[in-house]
Amino acid sequence: MSQKLYDSLLNSHRGLMNGSLRDVILPAILGKETDEMLYWIGKDVARQFPVGSLEDLQLITRQLGFGELSLQKKTTTSQQWKLSGPIVQERIKQNGEQTSFGLEIGFIAQEIEFQLMTVAEAELSERKKDCIFIEVKNDPQNKADSERTELITFLDLHNHQSANDKKQDN
């Protein structure tokens, strides 16, 4: 690890451990397949944290440290999302075009699939210096795997306090 990378991760919003794991260790392990493998890992992460609304998707995306997610455009067959915030900006600044957002893209694709109950796939549609845009496409005629979607219990994100919130209440 170079001094510049170390300093950048140490002083980032992600911290040295999370930044190293996400942008150094995983790409070293996955190599050229990083984006594709992280996409499928993102779908698996979504299966562990399913949410039932677009508002909850925005909240859990922030809670997982992926960044700030905002819906830009929505039709019956596609959604355009913007992922931004200090974490995203730092990652792009640090790694430029090499920055993989496969994890976040796969996560969002799977969450939308759960919510719409139709097959959904996503891809990075645009990368800027401080944000990315994600295009999620779904096919209303192609229902998602009913065995998986029927058994989903969505998380209740609003009736729980974080440890920090509990400390502040006391």
C-alpha cells in the first residue's frame, strides 16, 4: 500500500479497514472479475437485508455505507438512480475509472426485484467525479423467482434505534 493510499483511506469517511477491504483487498482477490463478482455478492447482501419500499432502500443504502441514493427517473420498465455523497466521491477520487461499484449495483438490482417481483438487472450508466448513475431495468412480463420472493420478510427499518440513538436518549 502506498503512503498516498494509506493516508487517503485513514482520513476517509470509510476508515482504513473498510476502505482497504472494499477497494484494495477484494479487487486483489477477484482480479479482472471484480465488477461481476461484486455484482452477485451485492445481490446476496440484498437477500440478507430486504426492504419493502424505495424510501427504505435509500435508508439501508446509506446505513450500509454505500452512499446517498436518490431516484432520478422512473418508468414501468426502468429506474434511474444516483449514488452520491462523500464516500462515493472519495472512492472515485482515489481510484478513478477503476472504482468498482458492482456491489452497490447488484444490491440495488436485487432490492428492486424484491419490490417489483419481476426480474431486475442494473448497470452503471454514467460515472462523474462525485457520483454515479445506475440504470435498473425490469421486465414486468418476467416474474421473479416466486419461491424466493414469496418467502421474503422485509426489514422494519423504522422501529429500531441504533446504538448511538439509544445513548443519546439516555
